[in-house]
Amino acid sequence: MEALAVIVPSEALAAATQIINRGDREGVRLRLLGGLAFKALCRSAHEPEFRRENKDIDLMGRREDAKSIMQIMETLGYRPREMFNKLNMGKRLIYHDSRNGRRVDIFLDEFEMCHKFKFKHTLVSHPLTLSITDLVITKLQVVEMTEKEFKDLAAAFNDYEVTAEETGINGERIAELCSRDWGIYRTFTGSLMRLRGSLRPLNGSSEKIASEVDHLLGTIERSPKTLSWKLRAKIGESIRWYELPEADGDPS
């Protein structure tokens, strides 16, 4: 299925689009991720059973553009988290819109939470967001999934098919990540199984979602595993296979 690119009539998306368009005009590529990105690409995200609040903005940019991004954000009136940004300038920036109580989180080159993924070279996939595959990856990597991850993933699997290319959720690319790193494999398959077991409230959508989840799980299991994967698998869960995201000191 082609990307749906639904325009979401929300104040938060309008603010995100303003930042992205300003960056495009200045040669700075920024793309949306997080819950707003799922709302932009998934029609199901607007349905009652999938809907959730999206106030904050998450963006992906390039490390080489960090100074330009800072200038854009301050020109648009966003207040920087000064100390955090100084300590993390090469990795991540945080800004606030005091008028709307909105936070803007900008990842640079890499998305790093429970696991680390490089998205720098996929920023051209879509004019507003990361690709649907990248967005699914950012949710599957969460070790302790909450309702927001569940709803975003369910909407994605309801609207897109698992395919071998980027027109849908690219199962081959996800399987390749899992076949190289046992930790990613363990987290992704665990997330998919938890999603698979939590579909009952979705009524008529559950069969489609379950089918796509099963397809992706099968693709992951069939993918040949590397020697390093096999060696790490022998150690198993006796050693933690994921990182615990550090608190940034921000109560928002």
C-alpha cells in the first residue's frame, strides 16, 4: 500500500509542518516521527479505537545541521533546554513552546532509546515523516510498551501490508536488523507477540492486524542469523540486551 499522507487537522501537526517547511526552505531536512507521524500516515489513527492524544513533536534531523536547526527553532520562538542541548548537541536537542505547553524533541542522525538505529539516510523517504517502516521500528524497539505504542503499531499494521519493499512495512529490512543483533530480535519479537495478544479490543480490525504481525514474525524467524547473533543467543536473557533511556530531567 502506498503511503497515505493524510493531512491531520491539528494544531500540533500544523506546528510540526511549520518547522519542517522552514527547514526545507533553508536546506535543512527534518522529518516527523512519534505519534503525530502515525496520524499523518495512518487513517486508522483517527478512529476511536486507535486514537490517542498527540501534543508534543518528535523530529529526526542530521547532525551536520545542528547549528542551523538551533537557529530555526529559536527564530520560530521555541525556548531551548540550554544545558541538555549543550551536553547532547551532537545527538539530540529539546525545545519548548511555552504558549502551548508543547515539547519538541529532535534526534540527530540516530534514534537512540532502548536500541539505536540510524535514520540519517532515510530522511528523503517522505516529504513530512520518516517512512512507515522506520516509524514501526521506533515503536517495536520499546521494551516496556505502553498504550501509545500499542495504538500506533496497531494503526500501522491495520493500514499497511508487510512487504519486501518500502511501499508498505518493509519486513525484509526489519528482519535484517533482527538477524544481525539478537537483542533487537528479542525486543522486536517480544513487542510483536505482546501486540498480537492484545488485539481483542479492536473488534473488526484485529484479524487484519494479526495477519500482518504473523507475516512479519515469520519473515524475522526465516531470516538467516549471523554468527554473532547465534553466540549472543546462547547467553540469552542472563545479560540485559537493551538500554534504559536516561531521564532528561524534564517533567513534561
